[in-house]
Amino acid sequence: MAVGDDPENREIGSGDGDGSGIEPPSPPPPVINHEFDDDTLSSWLVPSFVMANVTLFIVAMFVNNCPEHHSESHGPNHHCVAARFLGRLSFEPLRNNPLFGPSSRTLEKLGSLEWCRVVEMHEAWRLFTCVWLHAGVIHLVANMISLLFIGIRLEQQFGFVRIGVIYVISGVGGSVVSSLFIRNGVSVGASGALFGLLGSMVSEILTNWTIYSNKIAALLTLLFVIVINLAFGILPHVDNMGHVGGFLVGFLLGFVLLARPQINWLARKHMPQGRRLTSKYKPYQYLLWLFSLALLISGFVVALVMLFRGEDGNDHCRWCSYLHCIPTSRWSCEE
């Protein structure tokens, strides 16, 4: 996105005369490229997240040990995929896991998201751990490519603290919403956190609306990408409620954490004495910040209370089931 040219910046300069009746030329205004002023920030957190996800997937495959548990229950270990080359790290039979990964039992052992374990067995830590587990190589690669593509650019612009907070809280928020609406099945993956980053990109454009020149095109393109990805989520065996929850949390966090100062605020040192700015942000940015923070906190409190009281979100939102899966003649949404 390109930053719009602020005409007020062109007036910045010196107006003092030298007594000769001819004023010296004003120095050029400082160059304020507000969109890319944080490009010098290095990105290390997002690559660290990727390494953590890859490492945990390898750990999951080591714990899974397909040849051993299949030799005990199903006979020879030729049922495991690539057992000859990967040995203990070989994948589950494709009929059990078509994504080339561990068994659901292994994922349950390591911290996958399950309603009964979170609510009835009080294992709330699964709301966090499930974000770092993946069902298979295909699942892992797709998510990590998306994380690198989206996250590195955001971290370069806004720093590791804000992007890390958005990623983690969006992932947990997606887990909470998923648990509220889906009671059967095992859910894992960083998709909720990724949708949180996408949501924060939307709110970042909206809250910094006045400084961008091609904002309409950028916003429409981003919304198109989000809609396409959510559309894939209505297929069976995809946790789209986690996607929706992560997106909503990230969207609200973007208003709280990604507001940019006014362009003239960055050039305030070069302004004449009479033109000092008194506010770093515009009034509407403060309003969006306050409203989003209040909605985020209240939403988390209400959702967590409902979850641990054992309430089913579908009882309060009948049509929400269609966000998770739409039944057709080709598949059923019965869990």
C-alpha cells in the first residue's frame, strides 16, 4: 500500500529572513514514508514460530511411532507410510490420516483441542497447546507458508511484541470459539492464529484509513482472500469455527495494537512553533481503540464463562452451524 501525500507536509520549512529583503529558500520537508518506516525492523519471531511448529510436529511423529503400535495391533508395519525410509517417524496409514501425520490418539496425548477434555476434565491448557500441533505434513506446510508470507511483513512493520500478541491471543480465541460450537472431534493447527493476523490486517487498514492512497484496492483484495479461505472451511472435517473466532479476535486486536500515528506527528520537530500537534492519533482511532478493547475483553469473558459452564454455542446461534459445515448430497455434516 502506498502512503497518500499529505499537502500539509509541503509547508514545513524555515521562514526566517536574513535582513536583505530576500528570504533564503526553505529547506525541503523531511521525507516521511509512513508505510515503510518500520522496514528496518528485523523479523525473528515469525521464523521462530515456524521452527517451533516444525519441531513439535517432529516430536509428535516420534511419539506416534507408527511401526510399533501398528505391529502390535495390525500386524506388519507395512501399513505405515514410508516406514522403510522414516522408521519411527513414518506416517499413519492414509486411511487413518490422509494428511501424512500422526494418529488422533497421539494428538490427544500431546494437547489437541477436545471439548470433553477442556470442559469436563478441566484441561484448559489445550486451548493454547492445540495451536502448535498439526495433523500432518500437508497441514503443516500450508500453514507455515501462510505464516511466513503474512507474518514476516507484519513483524517488520509493527515489531515482534504486537504481532506475537495478536498471533497467540487469536489462536486461543479461535480455540475458545471452536470449543463452544464443536463438541465432537479433535482439532489442531495454527489456522485460527493465521486468521487473526488476516483480521488484524483488515482493521489496520481501517484504523489508518487516512494515510493510505490505494486503500480501497488493498481492502477489497484482502477481503477476497479471507472470504475464499473461509469458504474452504465449510467443507467437512475443517474447523471453520476456529477460523472465524481467530479472525474476530485478530480484527479487534488490530484496532488496539496497530494504529499508526498521524503523519504530521512524525514531522512535529520540523514544524514552526505555532503548529505543534497535541494528539498523536486521530479522535476516531481513540474511539476504535476503546470500543475494540472493551468488546474484546467482554467477549472473552462471556465465551469462557459459557464454555466452562458446559453451554453449547449452537443453542444460542442456530445458523452458526452453517459456518462450520454446509451439508450437500456429496457429504454429511454429522459428527
